[in-house]
Amino acid sequence: MIGRCTPVNCYAYFLQILYLFFNPTGSRFTMNLYFNAIQLFACSGPRKSHMP
């Protein structure tokens, strides 16, 4: 689920990436890190035609 691309959301994804990076917690660590990185890239990158 990709939320709206707002500066607040981008900042939240960035903070989550930092948190996961410094606090690895088991097998879900990698998936959560990739998920947040993809979300951050989608929000900070060029606007896609299918993005809201």
C-alpha cells in the first residue's frame, strides 16, 4: 500500500529506515527496510502516472 506522497510521509519513511538500520530485529528487518526504501523512493522520486 503506497500512501500519498507528502513531505511528512517521506520524512516518516526516512525515520523508519534509520530506525530499522540501527535496530535490526530478526527476519522482518530486511523486508521492512526494503519496503520503506521503496516507499521513500516512490515519494521522493519523479511522479509516476499511476501515483495518486
